[in-house]
Amino acid sequence: MDRDDRVETLSEAECLRLLDTVPLGRVVYTEHALPAVLPVAFRVAADGRLILALRTGTRVARALDGTVAAFQVDDFDPAGRCGWSVLVHGRAEVVRDAGERAALRSGGLRPWIPDPGPEYVAISPELVSGRRIPPVFPDATPTGTAPACTAPTGTTPPAAAPATAPRAGATVPRAGAALHPADM
């Protein structure tokens, strides 16, 4: 990486590893011919699919089913001026298999607003990309949440918080028309 160009392009393997370090991401989809973005709880399945936890019966699941969607996660340390972002594009499908839905439910994957219950959408990654900005002062100890600055390639990521609670230091999305909080 050139020090004049502080943005590091991440390998697909590093991107997939980083997906497992955060419990919340943003799904990007089309609603009424306009782009929409919604923060959602998710998990990376053993087969590599991203499993999103949505509220049952929401328009988001219907809008995603059978389409190509994008999914983005990130982590950053504002004090260290460093962080990373991963973007995944792939085909989204509602999880219809009763056994798989039961396993996801018993595994604890829940939407942020748990009632009336979870509905799951799987995104099969087709395009995966990511970027990292290292600390401005590499010898300085970053402050704040630090994992964004201290999780280089080849290290073990910090344990992710349960999908039903934000990780320490996370900003909880505020309600707003663009976020469709009733669908979270």
C-alpha cells in the first residue's frame, strides 16, 4: 500500500472475515423504483450466504425476494481516523425452508424489533469488495472502539455482540422515514 494513498483494497477473503465481526449491516434494495437502505441484524451462514433477520410480513422481504441486492458493513474509530467497509452484491431470496428457518430462530438470529417474529432473507454473495483506511499515525494507540484499527489481515476478530443488541460503542439507528423502522 502506498502511504500517499491511504485506502487499502481488501481481498475477498479479508472482506468475508470482516463480515463476521459486526452484528448489524445495511441492506440496499429498490422500493417503488427508488433506492432504499435499511439497517438489519444479520449472520454469515456456514455456506457463505448472508442471512438477514427482518420482521415477518414487512415490505422489505417482499422487495428483496428474487432480486439483486447490496449489503454493506463497516467499522471505524473516529479518534484513530481509521476503519474499513465491505460491500457485497448478490441475489436475495426469502428463506422458505421450515427447517432452516427453525434453525435460524433457535440460533438466536432476530430482527432489532423482534415482534411479530423473524423472517429471513438470504443473500448469496456474487461480488465482494472492501477497503480499509489504516490509522493516521500508525504508532499511536487508537482510542474508542479500536477494532476498526486493530483487526489486520490474519488476526482473530473480536467476538461479535448478539444480533439483538448493538455492539459496544455502536450508534443505534434513529427512526426516520428513509429507514422504515417498522420493518427492522
